Amino acid sequence: MTYYLHKTVNVIPGRLKKYTRLWPVVDAIEKPVLEKRKGCSVGGWTTVFGNVNHAFHLLSYEALSDVEAVVQELDALPGWREHNSRLEACRDWVDTMVLQRIISFPDAKYADIMMSETERLYIHRIIELRPNMRERFISYLADIDAMEIPVMSKYGGKVHGHWATCFGRSDYVLSLSSYHDFSSRDAVVKELRSFPQWSEKFDRGITTCRKTVHMSLVKPIPHSPKPSLQTLSQID
């Protein structure tokens, strides 16, 4: 069973540029440690429209015990704590959710969550559900995806995935999708609105299950081509 850790980072104002230079190096050094335990860093993104001081990160683990094991192995690297503290100094606060993936996609290409194409328009949603609406929401979401995925594919869009909290807060869902640009997103919305069953499943269905929706337009943080602790120490 795969677990995902989603982190919302509120970066201290004025430090976002430094944060986006430090994180790719930290991420690349963590990568082999994660992969040793069959985990991975799915990606990191910053906000284009929304709270401009937010960064989002998504990591996967085969077991929750691997989270602490990764931390311990990184701490054993000479100089790691000192250099990683520079990244931590850019953060005001971090909110972490433990998630599991929901809904199985019929085609593996729609489940591709390695979001690295920097020119695309990415949409990141954190949805707070109304009490006792989780199963109903997931059912509606599956119906929505069945209509939405073929239309998005037609215009070059992708549904990258949906995840729901599995510990603590059980009423949150993360959804990630992307489009070529705003015009392709508008074309998708227009075509979906023409479907007779769309209003039933979306307007009178899925929206009734949601309490709040926090939507951000995000872009991937570019990865560092030369990851090392020495690289990390050279970033101002």
C-alpha cells in the first residue's frame, strides 16, 4: 500500500526565490534515499495564482515507517542538517497531510503524476468535504472523471490524480490536473457543460459534497542539474 505525504509550505515573504533554488538540490539528494525504499518525490510546485507564498510538495512511501527511516539516513550524511536548515529557514509553517490514492484510472497514461512540463497550466485543488460525504463524493468523482478524461485528452489536458486523507483529517481530497493553456481549459469546460448528465453529476452532485475548495494555479519547481551538498552550500 502506497502512502503519500502532501506538504503545504508557507514561505516567508521575500524568500520564495531562495527557497525555489534550495529545494531542488535538497530534493535531488533525498531522491536515492527514497528510491532505496521504493518511494519517490512526485514533485514540487509554487503558486502562480492564489497564495503567492505557498509551495506544495508530494512524496510517496511504501510504508509510513519509511518516513522516519529516510530522515535518519539523511541526518547521517555529513553536513546535511546544517545545509537543510537553510531551506527550513525559508519556511514560516508547513501543513502535512497523509494521503492514499483514490479512483483507479482505466489507462496508465492518465495516472502519470510526474508533473515536470513547466509550460503547462497546472491546477492544484484541496477540497474539504462536508461530514459523512466522503464515499458519495468519490462516487460522483468517478463519474465526473469518466466524462472528463476523454474530453481533456482531446484538448491535451490530463487528470494527474486524486488522493484522500487517511489519517487525522479524513475529510480532505487533493486533486491535480493540467492543461496546455487557459484556452484549452475553457474548451474542456464548454464541452463538458454541453453534456446532459454533467449538471446532474457536477452541479447537483459533487458540489453538494464539498464544504470548501482551495484552488491554486501552480508551476513545477525546476530540478537541479548538479545536486550535491556542496551545491546547496553555494546558494545564497
